[in-house]
Amino acid sequence: MALLQISEPGQTPNPHERRIAVGIDLGTTHSLVAAVRSGAAECLPDDQGRVILPSVVRYLPDNKRQIGFEALANVAIDPQNTIASVKRLMGRGLYDIGHREKLPYKFVEGEAASGMVSLDTVGGVKSPVEISAEILATLRYRAEDTFNDDLFGAVITVPAYFDDAQRQATKDAAQLAGIKVLRLINEPTAAAIAYGLDNASEGVYAIYDLGGGTFDISILRLTQGVFEVIATGGDSALGGDDFDRALADFISAETGYLPSTASEKAALLVEARRCKEVLSATNNIAFQAVNTQAMGEKSTKSGVFELFREQFVAATQHLTDKTITAVKKALRDAKLSKDEIKGVVMVGGSTRMPHIQQAVADLFGKPPLTNVNPDEVVALGAAIQANQLAGNNGAGDLLLLDVIPLSLGIETMGGLAERIVPRNQTIPTAMAQDFTTYKDGQTALALHVVQGERDLVADCRSLARFELRGIPPMAAGAAKIRVTFTVDADGLLSVAAKELGSGVESQITVKPSYGLSDDQIATMLKDSFSTAQQDMKSRALIEARVDADRMVLATQSALDIDGHLLNADESSVIAASIAALLIAKEAEDAAIVEAATTDLAKATEAFAAMRMNSGIAKALAGKNIETV
């Protein structure tokens, strides 16, 4: 008798065969790779037993490079060629990078086609994608060495507030490193996967994720293996690096020590980071300033400055407050009070700072949950998701419902942004809306895809432009054009437009130009609320003007065809109403424009009846009653 091997959909046909799938936390400060082994997720160590890989790459002559701990040791020695915190440059243009004057790198402005900044090193010009690929490839080799097998694929984590450009840059880096991306998932969601499964947690949780370069806050509901993201927020340009820089600035102000060379600046930041980490366990530390020069009474010849935790807390209070403000905003978006949050999960090495934990405890009225390693939890959650997506047995029932952070839509007449996919919509998703033509005989439609929460296109971010051609010539408003937005599980967008009558269609996969500014990401949502009333007035005025233009065009078209039906007095009344509407259209009050549009409609009512009667008369001419 023949035997058949039966397998579940998506699983390997051989029950003893296992696909090697890993989770990768590509972090600003350090990166990790994890996998499910013997039914449990664990981080994979290097040949020296270290699970953490510093996210640092040093380029050397003759196409050589150092990656990880070896490169980290040379940050202060060779800062121009030793690239740290490259994640903050991913998908960024030159002028989008904050504090670039304090960074030791030689920046090369990106070409117009991509716009992403690059760095000039002794090994040549390197893009953030190439540098990130070096880190990813190192983690790939570690995984393949561990299992002595090729890697099937990886789930890679990104900050929840990464935009399309940053997500696409991350996928490009993985492809360059020879890694098949099974999925991109948000870092807070990955942490919730690991935390929820490990602790059998259910209820509404807040994930407070403060890493080396980014801050994310996500509100999630955990229910029997379903991870539903209710709201997200954060800042893609706020992290432990900024606390280091604030501390270094404080020391410079207190001592008068101003590093002059790139090496001194890098050494100052390294020392600031060391002190920050030590102050998480002690109340004071001696700060060692390298190559101190006498620069006033505050300067010390020894270069040693006694630093207290209270001073560090005060110097970085503005950064702590920014994270708390983002948390409050996410709670408002989720329509929840802080009392409805069952627990707060702390993620990211920067959450080890006691004053960060205290600020979170003060806000929620309960101590945060810190019983999971904040450095490893993101990679562990990604590994669990990767194991499931690879179809391996024992992955468990896990449904992940992530969301998009900012609304998506298109530009309509008058420069208005029509939102099609609202923010915090669960992904993957496909949503559509019908539009029509503006002018008679229009055979093409230009579509402008935008992202943001404001009503005016000028206040949103432009993502892409494409055209739908071949629309059959029809009267204005007769065509029915369906625009469909599809957001995949990675949060990446494609847009399609189809004229339903003729079937002509066009589509585009949005590959956004790099360079959304950090300020734009941080302020888009805030602006949408602070300017809501103004936006409503602006939108109403623009819509009134568009309606007025349509009314004038329709009336003028009718006069060109059937104007002979009117006598001189009737023609002058309509002409006067058109002129009055054109004058009213310049007013800044929507009500005035709408009133003038209504007046023109009333003035043309009799003309419309004449046209209908004339049309009927022409249709009946030469026919008898029996034929009709």
C-alpha cells in the first residue's frame, strides 16, 4: 500500500525536518539573533559566549572591516571610519539628521533618486543600508554556525514608528546580507509576544521601549494567543544616545571642557555612556574627561569631575518628559485610562535607568514589569514569530495584529488629503474608496499618495505619484474610479486605481524617497490635534470653492450648447450670478461661497427645465403616439 506524507498548510512536509528561522533585533546600540530550540526561544551566542553584538562597523583599508566588539573598541581611536548607531541614519536624508555637527562622520548627501545620506570612509562611500547589512550578515553567520545549516529566513524587528522609507531600508539591508525576510514586526509587539507567552499574560498592557536610538510606546491587548495592537506612538529620534549626549553637554558646561578633535568628541560620548550605566547602580561616579585643557576656573587639570545621579537625572529630565508625553498620547488614542493598564513591560537597555522606571511607575501608579531581560526580549519574541512563519511544529497558536502608525490617503481637488487607511488600522489590510472625474471628457487621472493626519496635502508627507490613463471620455462625475490601498504585514504599501466601467487600471508599489524628517514623525499627530479646528475651516472653504468651480463649469457648458433658449434678460441674470459666484469664491468664508453657489443653482433652475423640455421635444420629433 502506498503511503502519503500529510502536513499542515505552511508546515514542512517531513515531520522530522526543521527550517532554520531566527528572530533578529537590529538595534541602534547592539543587535541580537534568537531562535526556538527545544521548544523555547533563546538568544544565540558567538564563539565567546556573548549574545550581544555591538551595532558598530569599522572600515579599514584594502576592503577590510571590523564588526561588533572589535570595532567598538576603536570608536574613540578612529571615529570617522567607525560607524555606530547607524540605525538612526536608515532612510534619512542629510538634513533630517539631528546633531549631525556633533557626529564625527563625513556625510555624503544622497542622490535625488533616493535621497538617503551616505558616509565617506577609508573603505569608500558606504550607505546606512550597506553598514546595517554588515551587522545582519554577522548575525546570519552566527545562526548558521550554531545550527550547521543554511538559514531559511528571519523575522526582523523595527521601531513601531519607523516609516515606509525606514522599513524599506531595513528590508534592503537584509536582502544585501543574504537573508530572506519572513516579516518585519514592530519591536514592542515582538516584546509582547515573548512576554505574553512566557508569562501567560492576558489583558491590556503598555510596552515602553526605550532603546539606544528610538523610543516606542504600544498599547496591546493580549487574549488567548491574540496580540492586538490598539495604539502606537513614540519618537524615532529619541534613545539612550540622546541621554549620553545630554550628559556630555552637561559636563562640558560644568567644566568648560570643549573637545576639539573628532577623537576627543567620541571619547567624551564613550565616557558619558559609561557613567550613565554606572549611575544606574550607584549614586556618584568620577567622570574622566580625556585631554582636558585649561579653559577657565571651572576646568580641572586632572580632567576628573565628580558626577552625581541627581545631576544626570536633571540634565536628562527633558528627554524623560518626552517619553511620558508620548505615553499619554498613546493612551488617549487607545481611549483608555492609565488605571485600565494591567501592566507596563519595560523593553530596551535604556529602561535600566532608575529614574526612567520611577517616571513610568509615577504615571501608572504601579511599578513596571522588569522580570524579563530588556535587552533580549525583542529578539526572543521575533524568534517565536519566525518559528511559526517557517511552519515548524510546536510554534503554538499565535495571531499577531499589528497596526500602521500614520494615516494613508490621496490628494483630491483643491489640495485636500482624503484618508483611505486610518492610522492604527490593523495590518495587513486592504481598503478602497471610489472617486470620479472633475472635467467632461477627462481620460486620465493623476494620483498623489500621501501620509499624515492633516486635512491639507501641504501638511502631509508625499509618498508617491502615478497616473491612470485610458479612461473613456465621459461627462464629469460619470466615471467611477476605485482606489485601493494594500498594506502588507511588513507595513509596506501598494496602491491600485481602476475605472470600473472600462476595466482600465494602474498600480504602484510605494518605494518612498528617503528623508522624512524626525521632526515630521514626532509632530504629525500633535499637529493634527492642535490645528484640527483650523484644518476643518480650511477644508470646508476648499470644498466650497471646488463645488463653485464645478457649478460654473457645468453652467457655462450648458450655455454653450443651449444658450439660444434664453432671452436677453434671462441670460443676463445667469451671467450676473456667475460673476457674483466668481467674486464670492475669493472670500475666506465657506458660507459666503456656498450661498453664492446656491444662488447660481436657483438662477439656472428655469434654464434647466427649458433644456429638459427641449431635449424631450427633439426626442419626440417626427414620431406618432403609437411609436412612442
